[in-house]
Amino acid sequence: MGAWNAEKQGTSGPAGPVPSWQAPSDTERALYEAKLRGDWAAYFDVLAGADLYHAMSRAQADSKPGWVFYNAVPWGPRPDFRCLVFLTDGMLPAPAADPVFFEADLEQLAQDWPQDDEWLAINPGTPCEAFFPATAAHRQAWRRHAGRMPNPRRNELRTLWSGGPLHGPVAHGLACGALLCVNNASLWNAMGWHGTGYVRERRRLEEWWEITSREEWLHAKEGLLKGRMSSPFWGFVLRIRSTLARDFGGVVEVDHWRQVTSRVIRHRAAEETTPDGVTRTTPHSDSETEAQVAGAQRLIGRITRYEARFRADGLLAEGRFVRTVEAWDYGRASKMARWGLGARYCDLAEAEQTVLHAGQVSKINYRSWEEFSAAYILGRCLHFDEEEFGDWYEDMLKAHRILTTDPNSPWLNIPFT
């Protein structure tokens, strides 16, 4: 693979290259080491598994939503070089109002490259920079590298070793969203979030959250931080068990939980209040009350079956149970801060304050990362999984195991309280 490269930096010894540069993440470190060795096949293998980002103006992105724009610039050893600059995620600048970035992978670039005479520039101006011709023949080689790499990446703990907090309150708040970060192989401590790029971050929020404006983002963010985006009925049923456990000082038998829940629902219906204690304008009929009782019985069955599976899989210790599922909201609030930043519905300072808040409410309501994780996963499963124990569950189980065993995990290096 032909390439023009800046002069090599660092040294190589018998054990391989010894970097003289602190790479932001493992991606840039692997690129740097491959460059030091002159191993361009390895360099392209790393690129094939990386997310690559290209800058475009906010006006371009907003003029044709869903489109991307390639902007060539002069760069390289000769003034007549025209390059398309792509950055790996560890090299991205902090999000600003303008420009924004779109995200692509090597296979997409091989397919959509605009002009043969424009070169590919990777992380220019850094120790891992490289410049490559992008003719049809070269792009065919890119495809071969891309075909050998899994895409998209999944179930991987990725860390910013420089440029992202590793300890302290902001890092704690970011770690509350680490289950999703590991699942999607995104940098768990990237406060300056670009995610899937401006266009796709906006699309993500519209498709999954029906968010198309800053006002809607603010509403969702506040709801998550207050623990109001998950079902209040789940919280009501779980609180009854927690109250029983506190009052009787031990494990709550399922039949006892069921009986008390039914009595409470019927009592509140007679008092014309909701399960949350809010006065009704119109009382429930007997049939509506009994339907709610039946729904609570089904929910208790689902919860107990999930918890049994959690214990079998090591998510939950023997004799323990999930007290609330608000962790699911708090973890998503940590991510919502970053999604909003990527979509430019907020700025970096506001996103950071939201992350801090998510960490604070998590500490108030939970005692450990393990407790937080089980609550988060139960909330997610109650909403999505329908007791299939499919990807909605398995993905989180894999992420949980990584976060509770990997020596570099924030959950093993940041105290929960």
C-alpha cells in the first residue's frame, strides 16, 4: 500500500516499538506502532475497525439533512496534494457549534470516495498521521482489509487515556452510561462526544426518542434525571417489596409480595388514588382495579424470573433483589447528555453538568456499581426484552461482565460512593 508519511518518531527495540507519545486511545496507539514498523497492512487493519470522522460545515449538514459532504483540503508533501481528512475518534476536537462531523468506516469510503485524485489523510499533524492515494485500485485494497474486520464493533471497553476524565465526579457520571458504551464499543469517558456524527446523532434522537429540538431534548433529559422515563408502575410494585424487606428485615416471599401488592392496589382504588398516591378525578371501576391487580401479578412474575436468571448469570448475588429500576433512567441520562451534545442540542458545559447530575442521583439511590447495573438491566429488559432473554439481555450481560472484570474498567477504578 503506497503512502507518504511524516518522519518516524520514537524508537524500536527488541520488544517492538517504544512509543514516545501518549496516544489518546488504543486506536491511535495501534496506528502509531504500525507506522513505526512501516507495516501499512497492519495500519489499514486498524483503520478497518475504526470509526473515521470528516468535518463539514453546520450549514452544509443542515441544508440537506441526511446528506454528507466531502471537503478536500491541500495537505501533504506537495502543494498540489488534495486530501480528504479523516480523524479517528480519539483525535476529534471538542464539539463546537461549527463545524460538525460525519462518521464513516473504511468500507464506506472505499465505496463512496468522490474523486480518484484526492488522497486519504488520516490524523494529519499528529504522530500517527499518514497519507494514502485513493485510486480505484487502492480502494479495492481497502475493501479487502474491511472485509476481514467485524463491523460494527461490539462488546469492547474503550478508554480515552488522554483527553477524557479517568477519575472524579465527571468520570463517575460518565461511567453510569458505560453499559451502553461497552455494548457499542464507544469511548466510555469521551465527554466531548461526537458519537455517530452530527447527522446520525440527530437521527438517533428522532427515531428512538422523538426528539427534534432543544426543547424536546431538555424535557427528555429532565425526565431521565428525575427517574420518570421508566414505568411508574414498575417502581410502585418494586417499592412494595422494598418496604416489606425493610419492615420484616429479610427476604420477601413472592406470595407475600403478591398478596400485599393486591391489597394496596384495591385499597388505593377505594380511596380514589393512583398507585403513586395522586388523587383521581374519576374513580376506577372494579373491573379496572382487578385488571391492575392482574397486571401487577404478571409484573411480579416477570421480575422474579428475571432476577432468578440474573443470579444464575452472576448479575445478582444470592438473596439480593432489585430495589428500583431508576438506574436505567440515570444511565440513559448520562448518555442523553452526550447524544444531545453530538446533535448540538446543548453545549459541552451543559452536557457535563447533566453527566454530573446523573452521577449524583445514582449515588443517592444505589450503593455499588453491581447494584446499579442489575437495576439498569432489569429496567431495560422490562421495557424491551419480553422475557426472551435475547439480545436486549445478552448484550447487557456481556457489558456487565466486561465492566466488572476488566482491570481498566471504570467500575473497578472509580468508587461508586
